Amino acid sequence: MITLYDYALSGNCYKVRLLLNILQVPFSARAMDFHPGREHKSDWFLKLNPLGQLPVINDEGLLLREAQAILVYLASRYDASGHWYPRQDAAALGRIGQWLGFAEGLTATAGAARRHDTLFVEVDIGKCRAGAHALLRILDEHLWFAEQAGERWLCTAEWPSIADLACFPYVMLSEEGGISRLPYPAIRRWAERVKRVPGFIPMSGIFPASAA
Amino acid sequence: MNRWFAVSACDAVPPGHVAYTQLLGQELVLWRSAAGVLNAWENRCPHRGVRLTLGSCVGEELRCQYHAWRFASGSGQCTHIPSHPQQKPASTIRAQVFPLCEDGSFAWVNLTRDALPSPHPAASLDTALRSIFARAPVAAVRQVLLQGYGGHSVGLGDEFTLSVPDQKLQFMLQPVTEAQTIIHARLRGDLNAAERMTIFRHHNALLSVARDQAEAAA
Amino acid sequence: MNASQPIESVLWDDWHPVAELVQLQRTGISGTMLLGVPLTLTLAADGAVSATGAPQGTLVPMPHVQIRYGLVWLCLGTPARDIVDFPETREPDRVVCTGGSVAVAVSGLRAVENFLDLGHLAFVHAGYLGEEPHTEICAYKVEPLAEGGILATQCRVYQPRPSPMESQGFEVDYIYAVRRPYVVVLFKANPVEKERMDMIALLAQPVTEERCIAHVLMAYPPHNVDVASLRWFQQLIFGQDRPILENQVPKRLPLDPRSEISVRADSSSAHYRRWLSAVGVRYGAVPAAAA
């Protein structure tokens, strides 16, 4: 049974919970006292992840940190359909890798702005917000053209990939960091499609699609 | 102001979708019912003031995210209050509706509540290009476009409409707030599949340059 | 808010939470704001806390600072009474902890009212504090508290997952007590000990009229409870409320009953708004129009 070291309000932890739920892989969540206890910086946790960050998974002795890396592992190991991380398609893997990198940029900008506005973390807030807007503008343009080409997902045509899951949380939580998504209508349509993926679960701050 | 403004390409709001925009500082929830009716309402639930853009479309109704009150497409009338499911909501409970009409490719909204639908011809052979959001006042955007577009001269129709006649191209400016503008654009006539993406990218690039110039000037 | 109009005594001369102690212990010094007044809090080596602020423009020491319940409390004026009391925290077997303070871009009065609200539980907290089709809110009782404030009792909601300890649903009895304009305490029936109730208090720090910090204090009977799980659950639930709160228009709480529509399920909210008007609260509110 996979153990996930987890925090309810972490977008990065949510990426892992989301894929685990979509793939219907059972797991046990260890709730970490991230705030205010900072348990992720405690001695015992630093032995699991010297970076002192969440999420971390332990799959029968395999320890992994970094949300994007965990998504790659879970999709490779547990996705029988092969859609979430199509290992046989080098070009698709390259594009997915590109957008996993983009997701890191979202964490560092929109994610940081959110931590500043909610949890009092010190950052250069103007720079974070401007950085997030620059990324969202690129994402919106990319998604608009993808739609015009009949593609419903970030970098794959027919099925979503882990790239969509990796970018989704910090995009959807951007307003908690003072970043409005009014200028990005294509992102809004893509987000609705992600919410309708079978097995989708929300996190605090993200509402599910209507039952319709 | 009794005037019609383009606020969205029609196909940017597919059935069941809830979109968010703003016109002259007025926040709008723009949503299309399952049957295809497009609505523009004040973005505020009359119950506890929560933005309706957090909500979702359920058939012919918009459901507020907070208490799941439901409001009917068209009238904005409240149809269901889940905390009192057996009661019919008072007819005074309604979302604020703004007049809206679609011309085949764009949706137009008027902030004057009793405005009659505009005689916009249903120009169904037009192609909507990608709309561009600019962090610049509408005057700055207008100024940049009037200086020329891709080497072509641009004419002013009215304050918020410009055209490039030899390109069969029309721009419609949406003043979002005093400092933000959305540039909508349409091409007269249909595009064939082979040229569509090239033409979309071409105009997206030119309009992005115009946006950058307007933002730099602002 | 009129800059020359003083802030009403009911707020100015009362104690407000301004920091979670464990956070201040980590940094030693912390900047914050209360009722628009910037403050600096300093924790000395011996554990004593001191504060400076500029309520009238010049930087002065703030004499009325205390640590209680794992929070730092401050009064900008002259305290008219003691810090609001939570006797449950003194029951020796209870697990008592703060919940993790979170900043919210809305008036603290909106945050308190949301805490009182029952109609949203099945939607905003679906799967935890409520669930369709159990959406009907039956009539409950609201009455004034002798020491000021309001008390709501006989509230009852079906909850699929009422607390971190429970993975089974049941009908939960709720009692709410608004003890101060910015303080509300919730008592929930405990699943194991029927005579005792879980206590969760929301203490909103009015930073400005349109921003607050939600401090939380919890005191749970000891069955299957640990601090990490309590904090995880509390932050999960509050994290669901936060986007709702930050998207309320206006950000200040309208006290005029004609501004927003209320139904019978909103009884505690209607009483709360009337009580705020009666005790003269303006900060963080849109006062009712003069008759």
C-alpha cells in the first residue's frame, strides 16, 4: 500500500491524490502538520526528503519526492491504459516533459503568491504575480490553438496526460494569490474538461463540475 | 450607457459553460444553457453576494456555488432554494439580467437593462479570431490600431469599432475597466480548413504586437 | 471608513488575536495589522511578548499584550473586559490546539457569518459536513446571550464525515455562540461521549475592513484525536470556505436587511447582523441606512 505524506491545502500533494484516485490505486495518507507545525521540516521527515517538501510517497520501500516525478512513476507503473504517460511515444513524452517543467514554473509563481497571501510566506509578491500572468497568457494562447486544432488537452489530442494534472492545481488556485483568470477564457474551458475526467476529485479551493 | 458591446465570441461559451468577463467595470457572468441560450447577468448572487462565476450550469439553470440556489436561464428568476426544498422561491428573488444578443459569431451586451435587442445582422459567415486581452485603456488600444495593422490602414467606425476594409477585418473593442480592454476581431467570410490555422496565427501575432504596444504606452 | 471617525469602542477597547504563538516563536518577531494599525510583535528570550504600533501616527509601545490559548492577544485601546473565555480549554483531558491561522481577503464579519451558516454545508463541504439530498435546514432557535452576542441551538445537520475521527455519517447537533463581533464558537456533538461537545472557535483578526486573519482554537475530547489530524481537517474545511469568502461582493458585511436576501435558514445570520447594528459595529460592515 502506498503511503502519501500529505497536506490538505498543498496543490502539489493534490496532483498525487488526484492521479491516485483516477487510477483507483489505494493509498494511505499521513496527514502532516504543515501549518503551523512545520512538520515537513522536522528531523524525521528530512530523512525521507532532505529538501523538506511535500509530497513524498513510499511505495513498498520506493521513496519518491517531487510531485511531477511521482506522477511519472504512478502513471508508468499503474496506468494500464497507457494514456496518462504514453511511454511508447517519444514525442508525446517530450511534450509532456515540457509542460511538467511549465508546471514547476506555476508553482514558483502562482503557488508562491498563494502562499504569500494565505500563509504569510515572504516572497516578492509583485514579481510572483507578474510571473504567473506571463505563464497564464502563454497557457491560454496554447489552449486556444489546441482547441482550434480539435485537441482537448495540453499536449495530447484525445486523452489527458499527467501534464494536464500537473498544471491544473496552481492554475485553478491562482486567485488565492491575487491572480485573476478573467483574461484567460481558454484556460477556463480546459479546466472544465479536466474536472470531467472520470475519477476527478476536488481539493479545497477548487470546486467540482456540476453533476450534469 | 445605452450601447451594445461585443463581449465574447459565441463559440467561446459552449453549452453548459460559465464564463467570466467585465464591461465598463460591471462584472458579468456569461453562461450558456444546455439548450443553447446565452445569458449575461450581474456577477453576484442576490443571497449573500457570491460571484455567480463560481457556479455551474445545470440544464437551463445557473447554480450558485455557495448555497446552490438555482436561477433560470432567460429570466434570472430563482427556481430552487435547497435549504427549503418544498417552497417556491418568492418571485422577487432573481439574478440581475442584462440584455444580450448574438450575431452568429459574437455576443453583444448592453448595460442598460431595458434596452431592446440591437439590429445587428446575423453575420453567420464571419469567422471569429482569437480575442486578445490588453492591460491598457481602450483609448490606447484604439490609438495603436489606428496607426496601422500589418501594413494596412485602419478606419474608425465608431469609438469601439475599427476596420481594415481591404482585409475584410473588423475589430470590436470591449472596455473591461478603465485600464483593461479586450480586442475582439472578425474576418468577413468563412475560411477553408487548409488556411484556418495559418490565418489565426497570423492575426494572433499581429494583435499581440498591438497589445504589447498599447501596454507599453499605458 | 471615514479617516477622522474613531473606531467604535466595542472593537477598539477589546482584545483581538494578532498572531499564532508557535509562528511567532519561530521567527521571534512579526509584523501584522489590527483595525488598520500596523503592529510589530517581539518575543523575548524568556517567552514574554511585547508590541509596538502607531495607532495615532507615532510609533509607541502597546501596553496591552497577552498570550493565551496559544495566541497573542492585543488591545489597541483600554480593555473594557477580559479576553473572551473558553472554559473547555481548561478541561484536563481535552486536546487543545490552534488550527493554523489563514489570511482571507474579506471582512472578518463575513468570515464569522459564514461559520454560522448551515445552508452551505452540503455544497461547499460536500462529503464532509453535509451531502445532497440532505439539504433542508429545519427551523432552529436563536436567542441573545446574557453577556452580549447570540446563541443558536437545535441546529441539526446530516454529516457524512463530521470530524477527522469519523468516517461514518450521522445527524450532528450544533450549537453556535457569537461571543464578540469577530468571535464565534461552535459546539458539535461528540460521537463517542454523548454529553460532551467538540469545541471549534473562529477568532477573526480584523486586519482592515476588507481583510482578516482567521485564527482557530480547538478543544476536543480525547478519543482518537491528534493535533495533526485536527489541523488537517480544520484547514481542509476552511480552505473550502476561503474562495467563497473572497468572492463575496461587497467584502464588508451589509447590515441593512434590504441589501441581501435572507430565508428562514439564515436566521442566525439575520440575528447576527441585527446584533452588530445594535452594539454599534461599523468596522468591516456596511452600516444599515438611516431610517
